[in-house]
Amino acid sequence: MDATNNESLILHPKRPKGDDGYKIFSIRIKEETVSKIESVSSKTGHTRNELIGIFLEYAIEHCVIED
């Protein structure tokens, strides 16, 4: 940036980790399930993480709890 230029570089405070609406945790799933997710990932270009989020949201929205 030119020293004679009066344009300012504006910085905003960085959000603390975990303040982006996402939570990180680990899960155990069968290797067969991982293979299926990786297959869908390679066909669609979505990451495994994106797919797992999509699949979980779909399942939650379509879940029926019976007594």
C-alpha cells in the first residue's frame, strides 16, 4: 500500500473457535459406512464432512418417534 494513500485497511475481530455455529466432535462408524460416504463424496465433489452434515440434517427432519 502506498504511504501517501489514505485508504485504511479495516480488520474485524476474529471470532473465537466454536463461535461459528458449528460444534466439533468425533463419532465411531462402520468402515462400510465410511466407504459409502467416500464413494458419494468422489461422485459429488462434496467433502465427507459436508455430506455427513447433509445426511444428519435430512435424518433429523424426517425422523418419526413412535411410542
